[in-house]
Amino acid sequence: SNDAAAAAAAASAAAASTALTKATGKAPAEGAPSSSRLEPASKFAKPAAASAAPRWLQTTGEHSAGFTSTALTPVTSNAIAELSEAEASRQRYAFLKKKKQKAYAQLQTSHGALNLELHADSVPMTCENFLGLAEKGYYDGLAFHRLLRNFMVQGGDPTGSGSGGVSLWGKPFRDEISNKLRHEGRGVVSMANSGPDSNGSQFFITFKSAAHLDGKHTVFGRVVGGFDALTRIEAVKTDKEDRPTQAVSISGVNVLVNPFDNLDAEMAEAHEREADPAAAAAEEKAKRAAEDAQAWYNGPVERPKQLREGVGKYIAAEHLRYGAPAAPPAEERLRPRKTWPAGALNRAKHAPAGSVREPGCRAYTKAPMGAGKLPRAQLRPPSDEL
């Protein structure tokens, strides 16, 4: 019986040695302890560098499945599963929300330019759809096909029927409803849809608050400049089907700030900092020391230079894909000058001696006793400067 037990132990040790050799690619050293319990290959392999650590820690599950099922081939090592498209998007959107960066674009229409702020930090999927379509030139030349005064203007449909248009991914995508983003005020940019999770390329801009749309449409931006153009669009007349009788079209979209540019590189850099916090802390310390060494308080303050009138007056022309927007007419750009009523100058010339005109007042009051006659310069009418 002792011989049989010894033979069984030897066979078990041989089987363990063979399995270990297959798993690690190396035979166990002479005299190394053997065990029927196999260790995963990752324990014997060299540890990977910190910067090469995977961002995704979900495995394929083959190791656990082979351990618990006799119908599967045993696997003695774990492998990181590849990310699906949806999982990769979720990681990108989570990183962007944590980054808290807005996107900015300029919508150039036939009635003027509209500056848009897009909430990429709250509804990243919807903003990526709009920015991606804009950079592809999808909206160029499209008309706003629906306009309701005191409500909204709708566009983004290449067919012009109100039922066309596709998303950046070629299929409808889900809603991103946020309680922080509501249809409050003028200039809210929101997605048009035909029901839940049916977003495509169409969007609308409100002329006033529309609380009844909250929870049904995804708000992804707002107008921050060019409200005069929005007013001109609202004033366009429409027919019985709410279609503008005068063409209101989109000539182009200038994407000014796109947080999705270089997003993968930023994620990789952030992952390296998380994998090696000591190196990241040393790098941050060196960066702050270099900033403190600069005499920033002695340097001149560089102010932006105004390049043109109207919306986008500080943006250089080379940064605009469709060129600078046209300046508004002179009669809209200049405020009316303040004029003095007829005969006021005559009254000032013949004002009673010793009278004083209070600043900002057209009436004359009696001066204190002993003041005498005032110089003529103090009796002139107010300046017409604004």
C-alpha cells in the first residue's frame, strides 16, 4: 500500500510539473516544491511596467470557467478582455464628465452668426454627435424647415421634411436627460426626436422657455452670443405649415473648442499618472516650482485685440472654417446720440445772473449769496457724448 501511495504521489507531481511547464514555459527548478494546486501564470511572469497597466480590468473569464467546468479546457492564466465599442464610449464619456470642459461652436446662418456653448461635460454623447456632424460638413447648406414664433426654430434635416437625418454613428442614439439642463430661457439648444431614444441629426433653438419639453428632449447647449441674429430669425414669416417663407439656412459651423480632440491621449496620460502616483507627484511638484520661478506679477497683461465688429470680434480669421461673419449694418451698430432740445442753448445763454445748472439737470437754481456771476463756460449745455 505504501508503494501504491508513493506511485500515486509521483504521478501527481509529474502531472503538476507538466502543467506548470505549459503554463509558464519553464520547467520547475531541481528540488523545487511541487503541488497539485496550480498557480496562475501571472505569478511567475515578470511584472509589467506601471505605464503598461491595462485601463480595463475585466478578464475573459476563461480561467474561472475552466476551473469550475469539466467540459471546458483548463486555462491557467487570466487575460484582459477587449473593450467593446459601448464600453470604450462609456470610459471616454466618464473621463470627459470628470474633466468638466465645455465645447464651443459658431453656427453661421443666413441671418447672422450664433455662438453656441455645448454641455460636453454633462451630455457628452449628444455633443459628440453634433460636433462630429459639424466637422464633417453635414449641416452645411441645410435650411431650418420649421419655425414657430415665441416657441422655437428647428433644423438639421437634409431632406427638409422633418423626418430625415442620421446621427454620427448612422443609427439613433439614446437620450441624455439631465435635471440640471432644462428648457429655460431664450436660446436653449436641444435635440429633436420622434420618441424616446430616437435622436439623429435634427436640433432646435428655443425663443422662450418650454418647460413642457423637459424630460422628453436632450438639452445639449445654449446660445451665448448673436441674440440679434436669433431675433431676426424669429421675425421671419411662415406659412400654414410653419415653414419659413424666406429661406433661413445654415451656411456652416465653426467648431472653436472640441474636447474630444486628443481625448485618447489625455486618457492615457491620466492612466499613467494613476498607475505611478509617485512619479506624477514629482512631475507636478517640478511644474509648480517652474511656475513659481517665473516673475508673472511683473509681466505686462496682454489684453485681447478686437479684430472686427459683431459676434466673434476677438477670434482670428484663420481659426474660422468659413471665414469671419459679416459685421452688422452701421445703423444697428451705433446707438442713437443724445441731443439737446431746441432752444436749450438759447436758454443757457440768457440764464439769469448767478444761476447754476446742477449736473445732469436741465433746470437752473439760484446760486448762494455772494457767488456773483458765474463764468460762461459753466452755462453751456450738456455734452452729447454717450
